[in-house]
Amino acid sequence: FVDIWNNSALFNSLRDLDNYKGKCGICEYRRICGGCRARAYEETGDYLEGEPYCLYEPAASRQTENRHEAKSDSHSPATNDVDKKLLHLIQSEFPLVREPFRDLGERLGVSEDEVIARIKELKDKGFIRQISPVLDPRRLAYRSTLVAMEAPKSHLEQAEQLLIDHPGVSHGYERDHKFNLWFTLAIPPYREIWDVLRKLCDTTGVATVLALPATRLFKIGAYFALDDEGIGSTGTQFDGALPEEVVLSGLDKKVINGLQQDLPLLREPFSIIARQLGISDAELLTQCRSLLERGVIRRFSASINHRRIGYTANAMTCWAVPSGKVDEAGKKIAALREVSHCYERKTNGSWPYNLFAMIHARDEDTCRKIADNASQETGLSNYI
């Protein structure tokens, strides 16, 4: 027994936590927890894979989309047509069925196992971040806002790391402006936005911060095409009204909590989550579709690393628009394929711009041209 304990290749591989894969491999608690190796083996055939029943999302996987806008990721196009078609399908609408990879395979003319293998490879290459639901925080009564910070260069890296580690922060960018850190913040209804921002400022030495909550919504959601015909992004357009809170049942809340993880790459991935929650596959999928219909889930899809597929530039463009022209201008700008997000936001004495749009393109010059053309078409001259 002593010889097996000391010299077994299996035990030695388990002792070396750098061998762990998936979420367990990047989890900050792996030296405390390590995940259940038996469950990993049962579900994947690999005892070093991530713990399939763990609902915790490691801090490393919650990182803001890009720490530095200027330091873009290396990128290369997906190299074959099947991968391109697969990326098209899973970023627009992932099948909410018991065997989703079989469904995708039938559409692509390949086997279920090949779909799983291709998605795993696309993840390993950095094209796909994860497959999971995109929730609407307003439907969940969360408070959200766009935040701009003027961070001293001496404190910039510290501020960025703090944002990366904060569970309520997403879509964080360093931008070329006096206000050089921009991010979205969503917090539970029992917390106050300014309490959170004051704590962030005190910790990072940031002196000036702006909270710019949305007042109207014209478009949200990105779809990044991989061909020359679709050189931008498309998303759901709205009439301007912000989503309202939805009354959630106990089962709703249970399912929402359980779904907030990267979907396992197994033949019946929803079965894993259903077992974690103590409900049947059918109940879980019915609840998923219901949450989607009620707008709690905006979409269930793959999150694509747009830089890896060639969209290496994005520009947050802001216009100062008279109140009587916001509706017309917002709808026109939202109709552009290259625009993924378009909001009217509150202004203040330090920031007079009220109409915001996120523009995506393959280079910075194209972003600027799109913003200039949008300004000309809407007759708006005061923008940044």
C-alpha cells in the first residue's frame, strides 16, 4: 500500500493540482477543495476534469472582457466551414433540448460527438468563452449602471484587478479618455450603487467616478458574423422602454442559480444541472423556455470572443442629443448591424452625452467611419 500511495501515477497526478482541468484548474479554491474527482470521472471519463456538479464560478472566469482595449488578443479566423456554421448557430440560439449537441449535429450534417469535440477545440483555441444563459438584471430587480472612472495611472492596474474580481462587474474596458475605466455594474436590490462605488474608489484611489444608468433601451445583444457579408453584429431592438421586474417563483430562482455555469460538454448536459437541482430534465428545460419567453433570460447561447474571430476594435460612441430627437436617433443608430448596444443614459455636469452606442468592427478606422456616418445620417454633431 505504501508503494502504491507514494509511487502510483494516478495518485501523483491527483496531487499535482496544476494537472486539473476545466473550472477546477483555474479555481482559486482548488488547494482547499479540489472538486470531486469521482464525479468528474463518472461524467467525463477523465478524473482530472472540472467538478461537474459545482455551481461556483471561479474569479478567473469572471474576468472583464478585456483589461486593455489597446492590447487586443491575437486573432485568426475559424479555418473550416463547419466551425463557422457551428459558431453561427450557437451564438444566436443554443437548442434547449435534452440532447442539444445531437440537434446541432443534425443541422450541420455531422455526429453529436463531432459537435462536442469541435466546441471543445474552439474553446481551447479561445473562440468560445462559455455556453450559458445571458440574464437581464432588471428582470431580476437588480440595479445596474454604466460606470466611468478617472483612475490615476499609478493606480490603474490595481483598479483593473479589483474590477476583474468583482462579481457584479462586466464589460470592462480601459479607454483613451480622461475617464479611462468604463464598466457595467449590476448589484442586488438590497445594495446601493453608490455604496459599492465609494468602496471601489476608496480602495483604488480613484477620485472621480460617474454613474450613468440607462433611461431607455434601443438595442442589446451581439451576433458576430464570420463571413464577408455580415461585417457587424445584430441584436434585439426595443422601442425604448426598459425591461421591468418579473415576479419569480421558488423554482424560477432555483433554476436561474443552477444555470449560471458553463454548460458541460456532454451528450445530455442539462441532465447534470437537473440532478444538481433535484428536478427532472423536462422540468429544467420547460423552466428555461419559460424564463426565455418572459425575458428573464435574454438568450441562451455561446459567448464568443469577438477579437479571436477578427473584430479587434470596438468604440463606445456617445452623442449629446436634444430630448425631442432621442427616439428617432436611437432607433436609427440601433438599426446599424455594427451596433450591438444602444441606450439613452442619464447625464450630469461632467458628462453631457446621453445617447450611447457600442460599435464593433475589424479595425479602429472602420469604427470611426461608422460613428461619423451615423452622426451625419442623424444630424448629430456633438459626439465623442
